[in-house]
Amino acid sequence: MLITVLAAAGLGGCTGSDSTADPDDGASGDSGTAVSAEPGRYRTLPEACGAVSRKTLQTLLPGADQDDKVYDGQAAVTYDIDRRDGCRWKVETSSGTRYLTIDFQRVVSYDPSVSDDDRAQETYEKKAVAADIPDATSPPSSPSDSESGAGDEGDAGGSSDGGDSSPSASSSADEPGKGGKGGKGDEAGKGDKADEGGKSADSPSAGADASGGSDESDTASEDTAPRRLDDLGDDAFLNDQLITKDSGIHRDITVVFRSSNVIATIEYDQWTTDKKHIPSSQELQENAQDLADELTGRLNE
């Protein structure tokens, strides 16, 4: 009888040990663990006013040697320089005025299913569409855009990830008709230039009749027309606008490029009151593209 009881107890003990789960048997599963999208390459931004070399500034701002303070630039107002930073330069000479503005925007996606790079690409494409760049495609809206209000720039001074306003916007109203550079859709800092009267002469080919003659062809070639740029960053485009008006004429060059999760915007404008000499599209575009190449190097330092 005693032997039977002990045998039964032993059998029960063996059976009970089988009910304990093996921590390595895969039963604990991690199917509920969310996988976050990859973060962007950049965690900080270069200091905008120090990002352009003096040699480059001398080329872009001829005549600035007469006042060394011009090279210092005017820093944009920003609440988080690791998310957005900008700088603006201006030089006035007897032949006209040149403006240079750069803006860095580091895009961060708060949607764990969307990477910083993908969010930055969406923002970039919105800018290209707003600028009417050929082959620009409207990015598909992600669910997070409507649910979160596309708040990628929520902690960068109230800017949305579409970059509707440039940090340099507050400092660009000192040329007649220049207006505030902040209102042209997603084209960062390009501004509404309030008294341009609908920009009836927006295109680079406009203005010949109003200029009373020009020392260069007013028709944009394939090399100078607004277009995508294939050899700059991950994505890039160039826009060229010639504006004619009673108070003067100006050509505005905008280069926007994306490198991973950072979008850089360059605005380079030349103003003149001499309507017989239209600002050169080729010269301004080449200068702006050279600066863009320099800034890509600054981002990777």
C-alpha cells in the first residue's frame, strides 16, 4: 500500500513539471512589439550664417568688400536650431541689390511607421509641386497627416513640416516691392511679394517688352529653365522667376534640395532699376548651384 502511494506521488510530480513553460520554447512571442521606422541621418543642423565660406559670399555678393559686416549675415529667428535655422545677406551697389537667403529644415516624423527620410521626401515634393517644377508629383497623404495635423515641425517654432514659412521671412522687406518672404505655399521663404500684381511676368522668358531691351536672350534654354537637378543630394530642383515692375526688375533663383531628412532652401535674388539690362539667368543659377554643392558638404561634416 505504501509503495503504491509513493509511486503515484512520483508520477504526479513528473506530470506537474511538464506544465512549466520553457522560456526558450518561443511561446512567449513578441508579436505585440511595434517596429519603429528608421530615424534620419541628421540629428543636428549646421549654423546657417557660418555655413557659407567667405570666398563663396564674395562671388554671390559682388561689392560686399566695401562693408565686411555684410559677410556676417543676419540670423533667422528660430526656436530650435537643431530643427530649423536660416541666414540672410544683402548687398547694395550702384548697379542694384542682391539678396541671399539660406534655410535648413530637419524633418522628424512622429509616426513610427513613417521614417524621417520618407517624411522629408513628402515635404520636398510638396515644395516642388508648389513651385510648378516639371515632373513634380504630389506625394500621397499618409494617415498621420490628418490625425496629427502633420506636426513634424511642432517644436520648431510653430512651422509645419511643409515649410510654409521660412525663418528668414521677417527680414526681407527692405527692398521696394520685396514684401515679406513667407507666403508662397511650400516654397520656403519665397514670399508673396505683395505688390507684384499677380506676377504676370513670372517666367524667365517674360519681361522683354517691359525692359526696353536686354543684353541677353530672355528665352530660357533647357539649361536655365526651372527643372529637377539630378546631381544634388537625394532630390533637388531649381526655380527661376523674372519679375518686371515699375519700381525695378528682379530675377529670383530658388534651389531646394533634400539630403536624407534635411531640406535646404537657397534663395538668390538680383534687383536692378536699369530695365535695359536683365539680370543674367545663367550666372545666378550657376552661383546658386555652386552654393548648394557647398552646403551638401557642410551637412556631411
